Amino acid sequence: MRLRDEMPPPFEGPREPPASNPWVKGAAIVSASVCLVGFLVFWASDKFGNSKPVEPQGKPVVPEQVQPPPPPPPDLHNPVRPAPSAFPPDSNLPRGKEIYASGPIDLTTFNPTNDIIRFDDSRVWFDSDNRHRPNDADDHLIHRSLEVPLKRLVNLLAKKRGTLKIQDAYRAADKNKIHLAVSLHCEGRAVDLTCDQISLSDLAKLAWQSGFDFVLYEKPVKSGLHLHCSVKRSPDEPLPPRPPQNGSVAAEKGAEKN
């Protein structure tokens, strides 16, 4: 019996190299291509990632505009100016003529449809509501720029238990028979006021504190004492330049009667 290590090795024929598979080669090429493309994409995004996007032609990118917050509503219950120490008859604030404080009348740009509003307040006495003689004027009608100081005056006067009386307000130019042709009443930017509970001097102080641009304690010849108060068309309305004053403390006295 022959030992195991003495047995001849089994016969093996010649080995042939494995046949090359075309599909395997193609897959290898595709994988290499994908890896290369991925590397290039990663490199490009890393290098140019912070650059601004290219705007498509024909559709420019409009930056979003931030709207400013709306202005706060006006304070209608507190004074906007300190009270003057005195306000005697036939005096006015500010000193000088009304045109330098409230501006001139301009009926060419005045539009009653847009500029005139109706003012109603149960605490106010209106002459047109209590008048027993025929009159075309409606004392509820005022220029819209007059509304805020007038409301503020009503509130300040109510703290003193006073009742505001509106003796005259808007007067259409073609129906105006009691004021000058250049009166701001023809634009509704002026009102004539009185009050029974407090003096006209104190009422004039309150009117000035309420924010009217011009306050005149008027002492007319034909009618009774009253206040004539007026405003500019708008807060940024340009005003005529004031003429130079003669003397350092000289103050112009009086105003154009309205």
C-alpha cells in the first residue's frame, strides 16, 4: 500500500485567463465618471457658493422695500405748546400778520370736495344750528387741516367745564359777504370762536396751546369780541418770508382783519 504523500498529484490542465466581461468594464467607466463629476460639483460649490446668483434675463430681481412705520396718531388731549403769560384783546400769536403764520389764500388750488370736511361734536355750540335768520353758511364745515387743533381745543376746554362756540367757519368765496376776499374763511382754514364759561383771554391761551398756527383776540368795530384762529394747509406748507423788523424787541401789532 502506497503512502498518501507518495501519491502523484492529480492532473490539472492548463489554466486560461478569465474572459473579459464588457459590462463590467462599462460599469467601471461609469462609476469613475460619476465620481469625477461629483468631485467637480463639490469643488465648484465650495469655491463659488458665496457668489451672488445670476439674475435671469428679462426678470430683474427687485429688492424688497421696507415700508416705514405709520406716524403715531396725534395727541388730542394734551397741549402742544406752553401757555402764554397773557393774551389781551387786539393781540395775536405769533406776532405779525396772519399770512406769515398760516400762509396766503389760494383758491386756484383749493378743492372743496377734497379739502372741506364736516366737524361734529355734541359738546360744541354751532351758530348755524342756533341761528334764526337765513344764512347759507354751515359752521360745521371746516378745512381738514383745522380738525386736529379744533378737537384738541374742545378736549382742553372740557377739562375746564367750558363749551366752545363756533361763530363762523367756512364761507364759500362766491357767498362770502362778511369777510375780506382774501380771508382764510373762504378756504375753511379759519374759525371764529367764543365761550361763555371762561374769558376770551383764557380761551386764546388754550387755542394757542391746542396747535393753531395763528390766534387773534379780535376786537372788531361792527361785531363782538371773538377769537380768530387759523392754520396752514399742511404742516410742511411753505410760508412767505417775514420782513425784517425794526428794532430788536419791536413786535408787529395786530393782523389783517378777517
